Amino acid sequence: MIHTAIIMLAVGIFAGIAGAILGIGGGMIITPILTLGMGLNIKYAIGASIIAVIATSSGSTIAYLRDNVLNLRVAMFLEIATTIGAIVGALLTGVLDPKYLYLLFGCLLVFSGWNMYRKLRRGSEVLQRVEPDKIAAKLKLNGTYFDKAEMKDIDYQVENVPAGFSVMFGAGVASGLLGIGSGAFKVMALDTFMKMPLKPSSSTSNLMMGVTAAASATVYFFNGAILPGIAVPMALGILGGAVIGSRIMQVLPARWIRIVFIPIILYIGFQMLFKGLGVHF
């Protein structure tokens, strides 16, 4: 039991650091380790990954809020779309063939990965338009953050608000229907469609994932899918790791975060495409 607790603590620290930096919650790291590495039933692994997302969000969001990196108005606005989408997705279970969603979001993630690569080549993180987006201006979604890597305040504009809202609604539907995490979708909506810089996109995604995961955690808890012996030490490790990761993310150049994130988002995208096409490896 002590041996397992130490392993879970170490796994949690690693997942917390990676999740806080990339804005993906840590669930996609936890689940493969628990199922493939430790032979845990997928039901309990998913329950543990939900706790991982909440812990990552809790540990990193405090630092991001204090340092004014995340965009709270964007997070709360898009959370409306995600929540409605998740309810619709749950209601569509058994009605809509999931393979179409796998194909759609697989294509979107591959496109997002390609777009991130173009941004990487271009070296441009911040959108500056002569005429700001009218909807973003009206909702006061444009923001400023202090980049500790460049040691200066960076003003940025948000655009394509309806497109970002639509993608977040679709991400909610996918989460409710397919039972998958939506961290990569959230970063995709913010970075690719709404043209936010990667650091505010990642930190805002972390906050939103925690809100979404907290809503579903009660269902998993009452279904008996959360094992305290695994979830508690892992959550403690993730909380510590997320605090460390949130500090690392702020001093890392956005270019390096993007270099790490592109292979991950492409991997998830191709994995979803293959699943939608019925191809198994």
C-alpha cells in the first residue's frame, strides 16, 4: 500500500507539472500509466483522471490568477458553451453514432496542430488588428498578461468569438457523448480559433477543465469509480506538481511550449481519426 502510494505521488507530480504547462489537465498522462503500466481497470483509471484534472486545475489556477495570466472573462463565457454541450452530448448517447464526432474532432485537432506549426514558423504569438473584434470588445474579452520570459506586459486581442464558442460547444458534446477529456479542444479553441497567445490559452484551459471535471466528479464518486488509495496520494502529488508547473510555464518561452504541444495535439488528432475510421493498432 505504501509502495503504491509513493508511485502515485511521483506519477501525480509528473502529471501535474505537464498538465499545468500544457493546459491539458494531466488526465491523458494518468490514464495510460494506470491502465497499461499498473493494470488498473479502465473504470477506476477514468475516475482517477477526473481527480487529476481537478487537482491540476486547483494547483495551477491559483498561481495563474495571482499573476494575471489567465483570462477569467473568456473562461466563464466559454464554460457556458461547454456545459450546454456536455448536457446535449449526454442526452445524445445511443442516438448519434460516435464515429462521426471522432472523425470531426480528429480533423479539427490535426488542423490545429498544423496551424500551431505555422505560428511556430512565423514566430508570431500576438494578434494585433487595426479594428478589434466587435463581439470581443463588447464582452471585454481582450486582455493583458506579463510574460516572465520576455519580462514585459503583452496586450492581446481576441477574435472569432462565435467560432470559439461553437468549438467549445462541440467539445462539450464530445466530452458528454464519448467520455473524453477536452483539454486539447479548449486550447485549440482559444489558440487556433480565437487567436489568443499560447500562455493565456493554456492557463485559461486549466481553469475551465477544473470547472467541467468538478461537475462530473460527483457522478464517478457515487458510481464507486474513485478509489481513495489511488486518488488521494495522486491528487497530493498533482497539486504540488501543478504549482511547480505553473511557475515553469511562465518563464518558458511560448515557442518551447508550442514545440512540446504540437506532437501531443497531432497524436490525439490522428488517434481520434483512426478510431472514427475503425482502424485499431
